[in-house]
Amino acid sequence: MLAVLAGIGALAGALVPASSAKATSAHASKSTITVNVVATEWAFKLSKRSVPVGSTVAFKVTNKGKIGHDFKIAGKKTKLLAPGKSQTIIVKFGKKGTFTYICSVTGHARLGMQGKFAVGVSAPPPVTTTTTTTQQTTTGNVGNGNTTVTVNMVDYSFQMSATTVPSGKVTFVIKNSGNDVHNFDVNNVKSGALLSPGQTETWTVSLAPGQYLFTCDVPFHVDRGMSGVFQVTP
């Protein structure tokens, strides 16, 4: 009789923890909200921008850009994610309000990688970044020149076929021959696309006489030497 009771007790003890574990697992799955975050240059796209108060949120961050980005919100931050990499961070939101999220890489938030996440309130409109292209202040009218300038980008400098051109239409033929992502930006005129190693692009602008600054927009690249000036003559 004692052996029978002991066997029943052992069986009951084995069943209780299994049932409890299953219930706990189901509760965690139900209460955690997954928000997919896609990072690109220079924006975040969230699959959901608001949750109820008390929510536990799993932010699954994927970098679909060409350079490294991270994602920071409510004191939690991913590591610096290389292109194509992902990481999930868990945040518990216990109070109502809006919480700022940013890419903490220097300069990226200023370029548009920031926004507000709502908890228990209406989601604010998404951040939009407007790029205004204006002609740099110069003297004189645009001339009749028609010049092609080749721009070779390496780590970390520009190699240009000419640094003085006549006023008029200037066509820039740009190639990234480096090992890092770069772009060619004629400041206050046109910002070229971010080019991966080996990529090229071509664009044309009309330039009045004056001196123009050109840079690479990728953070820290100017500090390493990717800037310069060229002259547009009458």
C-alpha cells in the first residue's frame, strides 16, 4: 500500500511543474508585443508606434542600410549593427507617455534617425526629413559651360579630375573605389547617394561662379579628410 501511494505522489509531483511551466510560457508569449524596426539611411520604420501602458515590448531591429546603425529607447540600446544584422531588445513600459528613440551614432539622429514611441497615448505623427536643395550664394549668373568631372572616392579622400571648372552645367561621374561606404555632396547644392564599394552614379548640376565645398556625409569621414573645395569661374 505504501508503495502504491508513493508512486501516485511521484506521478502528481511530475505533472504539476509541467502544467505550471506551460501556463507561464503561454502568458509570456501573450503579453510580449513584438515591434519590428527597420533601420536605413536616414530613418527608422516601426511596425507599431504605440502600445498600452504596462506592455513588455520586444524591439526586433534590423539594419537594412549600407552603414552601421543602432537603436536606443528608454535606456536600452542595441549594439552597433552592421548592414544586414539584427538584434532584439526587451523594454517594459510601466508609465504613460511618449518615449524618444534614436540612432546614437554621431550625426545619424540629426539626419532623421529619431522619433517618438507612444505608451497609453495616441501615436505622434512620424518624423519626416525634408531635404531642400538650394543654390549656394555666388556672384554672377550661370554661364554656358558644359564640363564633366570624374570623382574617385577612396578611404578617406576624393580624387577629382578637375578642381576648377567654368560656370554652367557640371556633370559629376562618381565612383566609390574605397572599402567603406561614401557619398559626394556639393554642399547646399546636391547630396549624392551613399555608394557601396564599387558602385557608381552620375548627376548634373548648374553652378554659378564661386567657391563650393564638397564633403562625404557619412559621420566621421570629413574628420578623416573627405572634404575639399573647387572653384567655378565666370
